[in-house]
Amino acid sequence: MFYLNVLRGLGFNVYPTGVRIRLRVDGIPQGDYVGCVHMVNIVTLPDGQKYMIDVGFGGDGATKPVPMVRGQGEADSYPSIHNIGTQDLRLVRDFIPGQTVLVEEAKLWIYQYRNGPTKDWNSFFSFPEIEFLPLDFEVMN
């Protein structure tokens, strides 16, 4: 919440949302998405472009703002950005296992990374494009 308030104090249009993560097995995120245990900030610039900003997620987390750009449906149509070393990352919109409302409005943003251009994309966490309130995070914690 501290970073959120710093961004707001600097005049950014920003809100937090809850994040479902996938736990690592042998160092790679796998299996179901667990409940909301993390948060990210969504910043909207004056031109309407949105960015996911995450601090404190740790290894394989974003080191810079990630643009929230809707692709053309296929995962490969979503733009990727360079992170650190040989790592790239991107956000794609899709459903996660367990969702039952399978309409466009219910899709989540899914944070993916890969550790080289020939490596597979790893889906690490997902989040909705809705504002979570401070009491939501109190319940989560």
C-alpha cells in the first residue's frame, strides 16, 4: 500500500488489485492458482494506456511497468518486454483453470515470463482489472 500511496501522491491515476499466484514446483510455477495473496497496482495514463506495476514480488517479477495491451486473441499476439538477463515478460488476457463464467469480460490478466527467446512461457500470476479496497487486503492478510 505504501507504493500505491506514493504513486497517488505523485499524481498518478492508480488503483490496487488482488493477485492469484501459482506455486513453484522445481522452480517453475505450476498447478492451480491459489487465492489472492499478492497485490499489484494498475496505473492509467492520461492517454488511457494502462500499466501493471508490481514491487516486491521477488524472483521472476517485473522490474519495470508492464503495458496492459490487449492482443488479438492468440497468446503470441501479445507484446513482450525485456526484463533482466535473457528474460522476457508479458501480460495476456485469458481464463484460468476453475473459472466458470467464460465470457470476454471475465478474462483475467495473466503475467507470464520466459528465460530466453526459445524457452516456454510460464504463467505465474493472474489478476482482474478491478479495484480492491484496503479492507480486501486486510482480509487477505
